[in-house]
Amino acid sequence: MNVIKPKLPIVSSDSIDGRPLAIYVHGLASGAAGTTFCSLARKFKHYRWITTDFGETIENNVNLLNSLITQERPSLIVGTSMGGLTVPFADAPEVIKVVCNPALSIADCVRFKIGLGVHEYFCERIDGNPTFELTEEMCLNYEDYIAKHVPLLGKENYAIFSAHDELLGDGASNAAQQVVSTVGYNVYIDTKGVHRMTSSTIKIISKLINKNQ
């Protein structure tokens, strides 16, 4: 992967060429060097994929994604977990949006599953930070942002949920399905998936993307 530093620090799957562009938005505790980005770039070679380091604050992540959209003009955006929470709030009416296990229950997930305090990132980050901190104030900000903002639709809108999400929990997953369905996302269930994107999830994404070629 190549690190490019124009207006924003970006990791690109390949050299710049004429293919349509896709942006990947990773989940909490990950970074631009995460393995999911590499898997998507290998599978969907008809797109040139880019990503960057996203943080722990929804508002900052949405602003960063909006800046990337303005700068790079993608055709497709894929987000997982907290990235799947970020993508619906991005302003991209001409872009295909795909979210996987969007973490609409991120506040309770942090409080009761991940835990408050300092954590290590899963991969090396462009920003060089090895750790991050989760606080109760951040959880309150998550809840406040989600309550006050309406998800925005793209050109096409898809949400993929695992039949059993071991991180978010079945109740939170079912509630999230209702929310995204209500605002206009087409919901698909990955019967073989887990919270983190797997090959079964990628197969579903492939069918959705190919339908729009």
C-alpha cells in the first residue's frame, strides 16, 4: 500500500488511474493499515481504493469523510462498525453507500463490551499513535450526535448485518436494522458473518456492487 500526502493523508491501494474510486471507513481501534481495507482492495480491483486514519469521535470522522469526498469524488463508500456509523451521516448524494454492522449502539458497546479507558490500536496508524482513550463523555457525545442528526442517503444505500453480532449484540443489531431501513437503506443479512467483515460479507458486497456496474 502507498501512503500519499496531498491535502489529507491517504493510503491508496494502487497508483492513480482511470478506475472509479472507493473509500473505506474503518471501525473503532483500527486504522488505514487494517486488513479489511486490504481485503476489499484485493477483491474489487475494478475500483481504486483509498482510506485514512479515522478517530474515536463521530463528528470529526464525518467531517473528515466529507473532506475526502470533496477532495477525491468517490463512486463508492464502504464503512464497517463505527465506520458504518460514520458513512450514513456523510454528505454524498451521488455515491453508493454500503455499511456493515453499523455501530448505532456505540455508546453502550463502549460502556459494557469494549470498556472505558486506554486501549491499543489493532494496527499501525499514519498518525503514529499506538493507543487511544474512551471516556464516558465520549459515550454521551455519541448518543447526542446520533439523536440530533438524520442519516443522509446516497445514490444507492445498502446495510449488511450479521445474523449474530457478537460485539454489538442481537438486540442492538435488530434495532439498528430498523433505523437504517426506516431512512431508506436496503437491509441484507449475512447468515455466516460476524461483527468484523468476513468473506461472506464481501460476497454480499460484490453482488451489490456488480449490480451497479
